[in-house]
Amino acid sequence: MVNQKNKSRHLATISLTIMAIGFLATLPIRDSIWGIILQGGFEAGLVGGLADWFAVTALFRHPLGIPIPHTALLPKNRKRIIAGIISMLENDWLTKESIRKKIDTIDFSGKLFSIIDKEIHSKAIQKNVITLIQHLIKTIDTSRIAPIIEKELKTQLNQLDTKNYLPLVIDQVSERKYDEKTLDFILKEIREWAEKDSTKYKLGGLAVDAVENIKADGFMQFALKSFSNLVNEEKLGNIIQNLILKGVDSFRDPFNQNRQTLMIHIHKKLQSVKNDEKVYEELNHLKTQLIAKWEPQEKIISILDQLQQKVSDFVDEPRFFDHYILPMVIDGFERLKANPEKVNAIETWIKQQISAFVDKNHSKIGKLVEENLERLDDKTLITMVETNVGKDLQWIRVNGAVCGFLIGLVLVGIKALI
């Protein structure tokens, strides 16, 4: 651009030089008719070229540095020119209406879908999506979520009705024979306890104390005294121990009549519990108390922290994007594109948002242009204008010299003929 400007300027200078040389060269032959005509042409060309040089130069600076009135028009009228440019942009070229009309002609949804179809498979998108998901996962504050989960968990537990679950528990106890297993466990523990020597002596001591503390009169008192003299603590303990062991062994026999009778009684009691409202009230009261005293927040936070880390690690796996995110996004956009109503709704929404943005910020176009122009000093602004339109301005000088030369030839020729 600068080279073109210099070439044009040289061309304008050459044209003026030719006119000046031609004028000087015709001075010796000005007595002849052709000398007069050529001299008049070169003279008019020189005057026209100088006049246009003056006019063009006066747009940007004082000709020859002389502060002639009505010259250096661009620096003197800088603010008015900038205001005119801004007004032209806001009111003629870039009006709100023209921008809206242009917005209405653009297929934003089609361009958006085209960009997505093109870029969705790129590594950059994959990396950015994974980074975004991991960032969102890590920004989750589990300490804030835990109280919410705890509250909801307690609410759901309080809403559980024991009437819906206790009969199921009782049926399972019977089906899985937990009642028999419980009885066997108790009998086993009793037998292990009864077999101990310490148990034998304790039972014998209790029996002796009981016999000695029995109050009786007459013959009964004499019989008790005789019995206590015949047996001691070890013998009584041994007798009681054997009785307990035999009783336990009999109840551990599944075919024992007493055991079967006891199990029938237990089954009936368990079935009767299903219709016992007091049991349900007590269980509900117990449930409420346990839930009220339960403080699972720290455990919930620990679980959420572990889950958060596992999810982050899972997202970081190479197969996550290709197997989960990509198919989901592609399927979602295919369904969206197949629904004209949703596409039109998206298109309308985008255009409404852009139009609203234009309405809100239209005045900033002029301010932006004004700010950019105000940053330029006079010299830079003149250089910019000359760089962009200097070629045409230099051709004005050339045209002035050439047209002046031709007009001079015609006028002098007419004068000579007359």
C-alpha cells in the first residue's frame, strides 16, 4: 500500500514537472502559432496541477507549512469528521433495523449443528469436555450435600410403617427357622454354662442356702435338718447340674414332645404379634428414637468423598467419552434435528438473544469507533487516510495537470483562430 502511494505521488510530481518543463521549453517559440498553443497548454496544465496539489494538500496540512485560511481541513475538523463517521455508522450503515434484518437471514441453528457435527469428534473437544466434567465433579462440596441427604434419609425412614415390614420379618423367621435356631443357640449356651464346675458349686450353694432358710414346724423341720446333714454343697450342685443338662438335652432333641410343644407356642406368639398394636407402637417409638439419635453425617461425607473420587477416575478413563458422552450427545442432537419445532424454537431464541444484545449495546458501536479514532493523533490519522485514499488523491493532481493542459490547448487554439 505504501509503495502504491509513493508511485502515485511520484506520478503526480512527474506530471507537474513535465508541465513546468514544457512551459519553459515553449518560451523560445512563443512567437509561432504552435508555440503559443503549446505554451498555453503547458501553462494551463501547470496551473491546474498546482491548483489540485494545493487543494489535495489543504485537506491534510497547510500547503508549504503556511497557515493559509481554510487549509489543513482534516486536523481542524477532526471532531466533526469523527462525529459524522459515528452518525453515519449508527444511523445509516449499521442501524438496529439493518442488523436485525441481517440476523433474520442467518441460519444460526444450522451453523451450530454443522459446527457440532464437525468438532464433536475432535481431540480438543474431548479433552475440554472431560476437563469440564472433572472440574464440575471436584467443585461439589460434599459437606453441604451430606446434611441434605441425612435429612432426606431420616425423613424416609420415619415414614416407614412397621406394619408393612414386621409381618414379613416374622414370616421369614418361621420360613428360615430362625426361632428354632435361636432356641438351639440358647440351649447350647445354657449347657456350656451348666457344665462348668463353678456353676455346679454356685447352684449347690444356692440350694443349701435355700434349704436352710426354709421355715417349717415339727416333723418337716426335723426332715429338713436330716436332709441338710446328709448332703453338702457339692452333692446338691451335682444333682441340679445333671437335672439342667438332662433338661437341655431333651429340648435339643427335635423329636422331643416338650420341644415340639414349645415351638408351637412360640409360633403362635409370633403370629399374634402381627396383630398386636402395642408392639407396633413400641417399635415405631423405638424407631423414632433411634433415628433421632442417629448421626450419619460424617459417614455420608466419607461415602460421598469416595464416590466423588471414583467418578472422577471413571471420567478420566479413555472409554468414558467414546462410550458414554459421545453416543449420548450424538443421539440427542439427532433427535433434536429431527424435531422441527424444537429447532425453530432454538433458532428463535438465539435470534431473540442476539437482537436483545444489539438493542442493548447498539450505542456502543459509535463509542467503540470514537474511542479507537481518539487514540490516533493527527499525524497518524492523516497517514491512515492518505494510505487508503492517497492513490486516488494523487491521481486528482495528475488529472488536474492533464486536463489543464488539454483545456489550455483548446482555449489558446480558439483564441488564435479568433
